[in-house]
Amino acid sequence: MFIKVYTSVNNFILVNVDHIVYLNPSNSSRGCTLILDTGVRLDSIEDYDVL
């Protein structure tokens, strides 16, 4: 299964949920960080509970 990870209002990346290793809530008011098993770190503008 794939999810859309919005990196900005107009841009998103499709991510296979099997490759997500860690979801880290942001320290700011919105957003989160996803870390994939490939070592890639994605900053999302959406909260982790929305993903």
C-alpha cells in the first residue's frame, strides 16, 4: 500500500508503507518526519496521525 507524503502544499511523494521505519512528530505545530529503510528522511507538512 502506498501513501502520499506532502513535502509542500503542491508536491507529494508516494511512499510504500512497508519501507517506513520511523515516524517522528515535529517539534513545531504541524508536520512530521518519516525515515525509510533506505535511510531517506522525508519532512511532511502533515501530522503523523493524518498519514
